[in-house]
Amino acid sequence: MVYYTRSRISTIRKCLGKDLERIEQWLVNSRLILKQSKTKPLLFCTRQSLQTKPDFFLCIQSKEIERVSSFNYVGVMLDKQLLSK
């Protein structure tokens, strides 16, 4: 799990993009692969921020990663607004 806390979504995308590039390089050097189908970005923020920044995307190996609005992590359901369901 990789995460950032910043006030600007564009800064988060830049930081995560750089980290993904480093992870990709480490995987290549270690002769490992990253299963893209199991890699999902989830953006936690206010409803207003989500509506104004729908273009948040990340890429691995020049392919866009599918963004999700909720995710089950170690038995805990996380959603984009951190609401309990």
C-alpha cells in the first residue's frame, strides 16, 4: 500500500506516479512483475473534491490503472469518503 496526504490532488498524482515508476524499476531489476489487475488507486477526499477532479488517473507500464470507489483491505471495506457501510 502506498499513500499520500496532500491538500492538492495534482500533487498526490505526481507523487504516486513517481513512486510507481520507482516500483516498476525495482520490479524489473528484481525480475518480478506487477499484476495490474490487482493494482487499484482509491482517492479519499470530500465529495466536492471528487466532483471537481474526476481526471485523477495513474499508469503502470504506460497503461491506465482502473480507479475504484471502494476497496476491501484486510477485511475492512474502505470507500472514497471513508464512510461506514
